[in-house]
Amino acid sequence: MIPRALRQLAGDSASGAPVVVEGGSPGHVRVESTDLINMASNDYLGLARHPRVVAAAGDAIRRWGLGTASTRPLSGTTGLHRRLEQRLADWSGTDDAVLFGSCWTANAAVFEMLAELSNRVGATLAVFSDQLNHASIIDAIRAQRATLSHLSRYERGSEASLRDGLAGQPATAVKVIVTDGVFSMEGDQADLATLVKLADEHDALLVVDDSHGLGVVGTTGRGTAEAQGVLCSVDVVTGTLGKALGGASGGFVATTSDLSAWLRTGSRPFVFSNNPSVPVVAGALAALDILSDDSEPLATLRSRTDQLRRGVAGLGLPSVSGDHPIVPVIIGDDDAAREVSRSLRRLGVFATALTFPIVARGAARLRLQASAAHTVEDIDRVLDALDRACAQRGMLPARARNSAPADASSRFDDGSGS
Ligand SMILES: Cc1ncc(COP(=O)(O)O)c(C=O)c1O
């Protein structure tokens, strides 16, 4: 029986239930029998429905079934899982990689490992975390509160204070800098080149969650480290298979052979939880193959991104500059952002409003995400709908709010989005 005190809360939450998607075609979703251009998906390269990805997943399921029905240490692993780990390591510029059920658990495993190893050698653990990091990193750090000797949340652009913070730690401390590669609410990049340098100077470990960067940024889509010329210089890369690399589920940690070996034997989320299923793994392998031998999806994504970014700027709507397919349109007020989202839906565009606590108060926004699955006409229609929705609601660009989060620190306290 649910205690009375919790019943009201459960009822309140019901109104935030996800929209039911009835199907769709590449770049589109069907909701309440209406076809909508999908601007709310992380399927950046349009591979979730790519024939090669779907065929690979189908072949794998016929050969192996859905999975081994247990964890890998107990039931053994398929060769597909090992192959994907090797491909992801190669992709990330590391020695090895370890798959997890999600990137959320991959991040949890990294901080569990760092706390455990620090405890074993009797060292303190000092963590320096970008204040706009993803919720999974925030929670992964929180879970190790008992071991942490120091935690600071640095602001981007404040390298001097980060340098001072690192220098202020005892030489024996295990120091860790952790950041998103691409920030999920803004689409901008961490300054990895500077962080690599700081980590080197201060004997710190650099952890980068590149969930939104992998397959998307860098000349060949290998992520933020490639984009900034520091591939092979990041100690630990984490990422998801649930965005550009097939869009299903699953995550990984790419790192040194030693730390990978530790994760395979010592990590509770690896030892006690099932890995991504066989078709998902086969689909991700096919997605990596496509990225290696077909330049078309990445080129198309870049062209659609450019079209969307130029269009949003042309409408005079406040956004965050950059070249990532995440194009935020900053509205400011939560209710206003929801209203614009509803208007867009009536005009045939699916774009979710991101409001507090996903973003800071006063920084509500629509997060538009371009995909290689969109056509030029799709993006034109989105821009036209955006223009009309903002005009209908009387939200002329001049009245929109500044793009800087009003209280960015609340992102850390309340968790950030996806
Ligand atoms: C930066 C970042 N890290 C981690 C995650 C979690 O990924 P997963 O869905 O694989 O748990 C996300 C997804 O929303 C993300 O954007």
C-alpha cells in the first residue's frame, strides 16, 4: 500500500508523463495520429532506423536471441560485446573499453572505482566538476560522498581558480577533473585542451562524458577530444549508445587496460547488472561501421545543423553559438516555453520545453536538435513554425531572455537533463 503521505505527490507527478509515440519515419514521430518533425531526438546521424543498423540488429537477434539472460561475469560474454568494446576503445583513443547497461551506470561505475581505489591506497579523493555537468555525473559523485575529501564545482572560463584548487590539494590526493564533452542543454564544448594541460600539470585524472560529442563532433566524429586535437590524451571517456550510435541504450567507459580490468572485476554495476542486449550491441557496431566508411550521415548532419543555426539566428531568437546540432532557443519563463512547445506541436513540430529543474530558473528553453534524418524542407518547416509560434504567443525575439542561466548553480543541486 502506498502511504497516504505519498499519494498526493504521485498524483501530481502523473501530469508530467512522457508523450506516447505511435511510430514514425526517419526524423519524424507520430503522436495522436499526427506526423510531427522530431526535433527532440538525439538520433543525430539518423542511424536508429538506418537499414544497415536494423539489419545487423535483426541478424544478431536471430543468432543469439535477445541476450545471455544474466550478467557477463556469470554467463559469459558474446564476441559481439568484446568487439564493440574494442571498437569503442579505438574510437575514443584509449587502450580498452567496458560496456555498461547505460552511460548513467558507466559514470556511477567510474566514481565508485575512483573512491574504492583511493580507499585502498589510503589516499584522499578530490573532485573538480564542471557546474553544468550532466545529472548522472552529479549523482555518481554524490554516491561517493563518504570518501570525498574535496568537491568543487567550477565555472567554465575560470581555469585560474581550477588551477588554484588543484594546486591546493596534498600531493598524495587522487585528483579528478570531470566534465561533459558537449553540454547537453547548451550544445557547447568543454575546453578539453586546457583541461588536459591542467590535469598533466597537477597529476590529475581527466574524465570526460562525451555522450553528445561521440559520432557528432570532430573531423571523423570521434568526439570532443578529436575536435580539440587531444584525442588519446583523455584518461577516461564515458559515453552512451543511446544517441548518435544507434539510439537504443547502453553505455561504456573507455580507458587504460588496468582501469578497464578493474571495472570488469570490481565494478558493482558491471558485476551485478546486465549489459546492453545483443541486438543493441550489433546495431552500435553497425553504426560505428557506417561512421567509418560512409561520410554522408555526418556531412548531412553538419549541413542541417548549419541551416537550423542560421535560421534561428535569422529569426533573432536568443540561442547559444557553436556548431553542435543542439540548438537551444532560450525563452526564459517556464510557462512561456511550454506554450511555445504546444504551439509548435500544433504546427507539426515536436520540440520539448526544458524547464526548471532540468535547467536553472529563468532559463527555460526549447532544445531543437538537428539530425541527418531531416530534410532541408523539414528544417525550413521547423523555422517557419518557430517564427509563427513565437509571433502567436507575442514572444517577439526582443522580449526573450538572455541565454545565460540565471542561477546556474541550481543545475548541480537539482540535476541537469539529457
Ligand atoms: C551527458 C550525458 N551523460 C549521460 C547520459 C545518460 O545516458 P544513458 O541514457 O545511456 O544512461 C546522458 C543522456 O541523457 C547524457 O546526455
